[in-house]
Amino acid sequence: MWDNTTLTVSTIYLFPLLSLGNVLSPLQAWYRRGKVNASLGNYEDSVRDLTAAKNFEFSVSGKRQIESELNIISQHHEREDTNLVQQNENDMVVSDVTDQINLLCITTPDKGRGMTSEYDIPQASLIHSEEPYAAIILKHSRESHCHYCFSVLPADAVPCMSCSIPMYCSQNCQLQASGQTYGKCPSNIYINGNHSNNLEEYVMEITSGGDVVDQKLEFIPEHKHECQGVNWPAVLPTDIVLAGRVVMKSMAQKGHFKEIPNILETLGLSQCYSKMPSESKLELHLYSIVLLFCLKFSYCSELLTNEFSISQIIILLSQIRVNSMRIVHMKSSDVFGLQDQFGKLLPSEPALTSSMEQVRVGQAIYKTGCLFNHSCLPNIHAYFLSRTLLIRTTEFVAAGCPLEFSYGPQVGQWDCKDRLKFLQDEYFFQCKCAGCSEVNASDLVINGFCCIDPNCSGVVLNSHAVYCENQKLKISEPSSINPLLQVRMLNDVNVKKVAHLSLGKKNNWFHIKSGYCLECDSYHDLESSIEAANKAWIHIRRLRDSTVSREIDTATISDALRSLGLLRSTLHAYNKGVAEAEDNLAQAFCLLGDLKSAQNHCRASIKILEKLYGPSHIVIGHELVKLSSIEQALDNCSAVDSIKQLRSIFSQYYGSHADAVFPYLKFLNKESCSHT
Ligand SMILES: *[C@@H]1O[C@H](CO)[C@@H](O)[C@H](O)[C@H]1NC(C)=O
Ligand SMILES: *[C@@H]1O[C@H](CO)[C@@H](O)[C@H](O)[C@H]1NC(C)=O
Ligand SMILES: *[C@@H]1O[C@H](CO)[C@@H](O)[C@H](O)[C@H]1NC(C)=O
Ligand SMILES: *[C@@H]1O[C@H](CO)[C@@H](O)[C@H](O)[C@H]1NC(C)=O
Ligand SMILES: *[C@@H]1O[C@H](CO)[C@@H](O)[C@H](O)[C@H]1NC(C)=O
Ligand SMILES: [Zn+2]
Ligand SMILES: [Zn+2]
Ligand SMILES: [Zn+2]
Ligand SMILES: [Zn+2]
């Protein structure tokens, strides 16, 4: 049923997508629209929306809160203006202009269901934006983040008025989550108040698009059914509680609470139940019954607890496992301890930190978002502002090409074997992406050993890697090797260097044996090398632990330096372990105040990661944040280049949202070199 479904998505039509399925009270609707517009950088609209919301708000405290948000947004607005100027100066291409992208859902025999576009899409285009069908906070974030919008809780957080278990960042989030009233029937919302003509016009203009907002759909507060005395939502696993929210919402949409609607029809999620191991199936059966009874006894007493209901919930639970997305927010952290040292030196930048960390805050179902399939070499990037899913192309994507993001593993992060295992275990499919079916330099060197000949840059593989690479060669039959691929590989200096390509010999153009150099065929005794590397790792780990506890002595650091030398003489120059060891040393030297050494180790680590991920991957952007903060502290002019490079990477992945997602970037904007 999903074949050839056309979804018209553009920024202009964002609003209907965001509010699909809900009728909000006017206050909620304007407030939410204002927040969404703000998060998307449409500050002018946002200010008008929030002004409208303020007119519907009767309480003084509510009005005050909206006013304070208006203030914040106006400030953002000003900052955004200056940023735009800056970006023009830096000559960066930020394209948020998605005139109209026709996303198509297609099914191919090879890769199953996936999304593609009717037209060519330029790099860094926003191709999709969506509010969740259902969302829930993860357990470890319950104390620290708003249970509705997932932002960090302020000191004066608002608890649920009924059960006081969930915490919200504001009254508005609380209202969105649990609704205005606590009766069972959705209350009729009436409009009251007095507006200036101007505002009234604006309201008319937005609400008159009849097909845009379907007034008959109900506003369904996601937490309301969880409130009635019993604490089951706090006790059951997150995905079970999320299933409860999906069930309640789908019943509310149908308008009756007796029978669970056909979940397959309602959501159209992809299936996986039959592929699950039997112990997981048993678990789903148990949880399905538990959830059904929780819903029945705490909220809708008329709910039928028959076999059909139970099986519907089982299907839903299995679907949530493979179709839900983790909502991640960014958190700045000071891995290098630079704040301690330079907080005093740079008083004008008190928020200086050295790194960004992804924090998983929520789990959600996005009805369109889950139609995108996975690739270990993704061409789109998904990120979140509050609860909103946003998807952006990270490269030019030609019409008809599959649009795929990563479900977790990527080339450069893990080797092929680990990626395939993860995707099989978590998502029940055998990955057939380009990264897993074509030989790639990154997969060869990521866990590779070096050749015993110090003059040879060839790689030696262990038996697991050899198995995977030989599988790839089987998949791409020698006679049908894509000439395009050959060209790409020849242009790729890395593959050419680390592995000998005899393109003439069609049947065995790539000679792979475990323990032998792929370039010169010399034998390398891997067993003793593995043993030596393991010993070296003991010292590196010890260094990492003492960096965490901030007590580094000279013996630890000299042991670690010796171990790094050993790793470098055993592992391939682009082995990911070497990059990690270098990074650990960089952190330790930062802590010791030896920034020159820190800078060198940080650069060495980035050099390897650039080979593994490619030079413009977002991982490199994050590493450059670390490097540039060291360079800035050293007043080294290369900081200017690092910052330029990282800003271009961030804008490729986050477009105009880069500064909203990474407030830290604005500290890197300044001229940071006093020598020029
Ligand atoms: C995604 O692609 C893989 C092949 O790479 C395929 O096995 C899987 O079924 C696809 N997923 C969906 C939901 O169709
Ligand atoms: C609405 O505003 C008008 C003036 O703009 C005022 O005369 C009237 O009393 C107001 N009505 C209410 C209900 O506040
Ligand atoms: C490596 O190359 C250098 C010069 O390029 C040469 O002097 C040296 O003998 C070579 N070493 C080996 C082991 O071949
Ligand atoms: C190999 O992986 C790198 C880094 O992820 C990527 O940029 C490159 O396009 C890949 N090469 C091939 C031939 O797939
Ligand atoms: C900056 O660091 C690089 C690498 O360590 C070094 O070669 C260069 O001379 C430094 N520049 C300045 C101005 O210190
Ligand atoms: Zn909130
Ligand atoms: Zn509650
Ligand atoms: Zn893959
Ligand atoms: Zn060799």
C-alpha cells in the first residue's frame, strides 16, 4: 500500500505536517506554531504566533512566560541576522530553499522499502520535517529533561498537575502532554478574547486554509491516560509505554475506546515480528497483556481484552522495535578541561567548552520518517529540534536515488562485520548498502595491521575482515564489476596504496588472505601482534582513567606514549585504535597544560579519522571543534582554517540550524589569530 505514495513536503507546508492529527486549543496551537517557527529559524512568524498565543492566555504567569520567550526569540532573531552576514562572508552555501521536493516511497527487490525523490536535490537541502505520531522520554533523562519537548529542565520545572510524576519545562509543555482538563471526554475548546485587527487578520489568514488544518481531528494529550493513580508508566520499559501512547492516540482518532484499531492499517510501519527470535516473541506476548490491562484498568474500562487486541499490541511492539527513532539532543562537554584552564584567560567567553556530545533523550514514532531506509554510507542526515525530526541531504542526490540515513552504524565507525551484525540483531535485515557490498578502503584499514616491511603501506587483515571482504567480492561478480566503481577506487589513493589492485586479472583482481599484506604479500604473524597491542591498550586505558579522575602522573603518560609507539608499529597507520590512543593522549596533555603536545596528538587523530570517514563527515566537524579550541588557546593561526572547515561541515549537516543546535559555534566565529 505504500508503493508510489507521493508525499509533498516543503517548508511552506511545514505547519500542516507539524500539527497533523491534532486540534489544539487556540493558545496551544499558536504557542506550538510559534515554537516550531522559532526552532526553524522563522523568527518573524514566531513572534507573531506567540503574540497571538499571548492573547489567548488569561493567566498573568502564563502571559509572563510567553513574554519571556518572545524576548529570547527576538534576541535570536538579531543574532541570526548577524550570522547570516557572517555566512555570506565565508562564502558558504546554505540551502534551505526546498521549493518543493516530491518524496516518493518505493519498494525495490534488493533493498525493500525506501524513499527517493522525483527531482535532483542539492547538498544540505532540508527535505523533510515532521512531528512525532507518539513520543516518550527515555528513563535516564526523566530527572533532567522536559517530558514533552525534551529540553533541559529549568529550576522551576512544572510537574503533571494530576499525577506529578512527569516534569515539564513550562506550563505549556505540561498542557500539551496532559491536556487542559482531567475529565475523560476531550473538552470543547471555545475561543474568547479580544484582539487587535492586525492579529485577527493573521489568525484568519492561517486558519482559513481549510484543508491545511482539519478542525475535526482531535487534540490528543499523550500523557493523559497514564495519570490515573497507578504508576505503571514509570515502571514498564519505555517502548511499552510508547506503545500505550500509540494505542490511545489511534483509538482517539477513530473516536472509540472499545477496540484497538488495526495497527497495520493505521500506521503502515514495516513488519518484523516473524524474524524475531522466539524468546523476544514471548516477551512481547507478556508485555502486550500487561499493557492492555494497564490501559483498561487505569483509563478506558470499556476496552476489550480479547485475542485480537492482544495480537494488535504484539504487532505494534515488534514494529516499535524497528521503526521508532531515538531523539538525540546535543550537550556541550568539556572533555579537554580547557574551561578550567582558560576560563580565567578568556573571561569574555565563559561558555567555552571543547566538545559536543549527543545525548539520547527520547524515543518516537515518525510516520514518514520511518519510511527512510538505512545505509552505512548515508546521503541524508536526521536531527532533532525539540521533538521535531528534520532531515537534510549531506550530498547532492540525483533524482531516483535512494535517500538513506544511518540507523546506527556507518563506514568509518565500525568495520563491515560489526555493522552487519548490529543491523541483523537490531533491525533484522542483511545490509546491502554500497558500504557493505563494495570494497572500501575504510573497511580494510579500520582494524587492519601494518605490513612487516616499514616501507610498505599495505594492510594485513585478520580472518573476520577477510571473510567479509571476500563476501563483498562474491556479491559483485567479477565480470560485472561496475567500471564506475573501478574508477572511483583508482582515484582513491588509500585503496591503491593499501591494497594491490590488479584490474587486469578479472577473476582474482583482489587477492585477500588473512595474515598476508594485501600490497606485497609478506607474512605478518598476527597472533603476536594482537598480544602486543592488547598489552599496549592496558596503558592507554590507564591513561584514560586517570584523565577522567584528573590525576595524571608522568609515569602514566610516558607508559602511554611508549604504548602509542608500539601500536603505531603494529597496527596499520589508519587503524581506528591508533586514532583513539592519540585522542586519549591529546586529552591528557590538555589536562597537564601541555597544549603543544595536545595539539599534535589531536591533529594525528583527526588525520586518521579523515581517512576512515572521509574529510567532510560530521564526526570530523566534532573533532575540529576540539582542535580549534586548543589552537585558539595557543593563539595558533591554523585555528582560522579549522574553524572555517568545521563551519562548512556543520552547515552541510545542519544548514541554517547549525547555530541553534550548537550554540557553541558562535564562540568559534571570532577572529582568533592575532598574528595576521
Ligand atoms: C532496508 O534495506 C535492506 C537492505 O539493505 C532490506 O533488507 C530491508 O528490508 C529494508 N527495510 C525496509 C523497511 O524495507
Ligand atoms: C475589546 O476591545 C475593545 C477596544 O478595542 C473594547 O472596547 C472592548 O471592551 C474589549 N472587549 C473585551 C471583552 O475586552
Ligand atoms: C626503505 O626505504 C629507504 C629509502 O627509501 C631505504 O634506505 C631502506 O633501506 C628501505 N628499507 C627497507 C626495509 O626496505
Ligand atoms: C568508502 O568510504 C568512504 C568514507 O566513508 C567514502 O567517502 C567513499 O565514498 C567510499 N568509497 C566507496 C568506493 O564506496
Ligand atoms: C601552529 O601549529 C602548527 C603545527 O603544530 C605549527 O607548524 C605552526 O608553526 C604553528 N603556528 C604558529 C603561529 O604557532
Ligand atoms: Zn518542555
Ligand atoms: Zn500525569
Ligand atoms: Zn551497510
Ligand atoms: Zn607489504
